[in-house]
Amino acid sequence: MSAPFDDDVKACAALLHRADPDRFMAAMAAPVSARAVLFPIYALNIEVARAPWVTQEPMIAEMRLQWWRDALQEIAEGPTVRRHEVVTPLSRVLSSHLASMMDEYVAVRRWDIYRDPFEDEDHFDAYINHSAGTLTLVAAQALGSADEDVVRDFGYAVGVANWLRAIPDLEARGRIPLLDGTPAGVQRLAEKAYRRLKRARTQRHSVSVKAAAALHAGWQTELVLKQAIARPDRVAAGTLGPGEIRRRLSLMAQAATGRW
């Protein structure tokens, strides 16, 4: 879907550059025509992800998330959509179906507001599937055709990898991010995510070249999961991920080959 690269999109890009440099790099590795689609979607991710953390008042956090759910409902139902530097460009790149899908992504982030642990494995998986999985799927399908099951497998792997990297910060904020934080538990989770990553890759043909540009955001996933499997202690130490040079080169290689 083509979209103008106007001041709103530039503002989304600037927000992404400040708050999520990894996704900014991934978006910049995409074709120029894809960036005007990816920047607003990733900017929404920043706004929603930080909403539960900018206040100690759960009711205010709930209201912030509801604001985004209302905005997405306006996009889904049309024709009038509120004026906002993220919502306005979003309304140009999200179909009614994709806007409705993003509602589940916002709704599941309510977990971030409170300090309750995940109830069980299904609850954790639903959180990852509806946050990282849905974000990945919407970004991909906003660009081109992509099989939902394949992209959700990939998105789950990305979500777990990012989650493992965030563990020290989540624990410092008083959250209980893992069902089983033992080394064996971390390994099992990383192995499960890695299996889904490999399964998605066997179906690369089900994701169009255009849609695949959205999958650049997961370029560090394989390395992170392998590190967590081999050395689960790196999760608590906060040392998962590549060094700076490898980080940049691996993204360039993925963008050049298209092999996510």
C-alpha cells in the first residue's frame, strides 16, 4: 500500500529513532516505499508499549490504552478519524481488518499495567502472540500478502527473544515476567521459540517479497534465542544480543538477501 512520506510520517520516524533504534534500523533497511507504512505502525507500538509505564496510576494507564483502542476503532469504522501525528498516517496504511486486529494488540498490553504474574503457559503465549505476533502480522500484511500462521510463528519467536532481553528491566520494575525463571525454564522457552522460528522459515514462500520487509525487525532473533539456549544465565545478566558491528552487518546481510 503506497502512502505519502509527509511531516506526520517523519515525526513517526523521529519517534522511532529515539525510542526504538533497532526497529528504526530495520525499517530503514526496507525499501523506501515500505517505510511510510512501517514508521506509523512502529510508532504506535512505542506509544502503546510505554503507556502502562509512564504513570503509577492503573486507571490513568487504562485510559491511555483505551485512547488508542478508540483511535483504532475510528480507523476500522471510518470515515472520521481523530487528528494525531501517529493516528493520521496509520489511518492511511491500515485496512479496517488490520485496524481491528491491532485492537487485540493494545488490549493485551493491559498486563503491563499490573504486577500479577502470568497464569500459565497459555496466558504467556497469548500475550506474546497478541503483542509481538500481531504487530509483526499487521506490519507484514500492510505491505503485502503474507500467510498469517507463518508470520505469527515468526512473530512469536521475535517476541520471546525481545522478552528475554527485557527481563532485567521488567524485574527491576517489579514485574514477574517468566513462569519459570530457572535456567532450565529459560532454555525450554527459548527452544520453543526457536522451533517456531525454524518452522516459519520452512514456509518463506508464503510471505511475499513486499511483506517480508516487515520481518527485518526480527533480524537478531536467531542469535538471541541460541544464546539463551546455550547460556541461560545471560538472560538475568542482560547480555543477550550481538555486538554493535555484528548487529549492523547481520541486518545488512538480511536486507540484501531477503532471507529472514
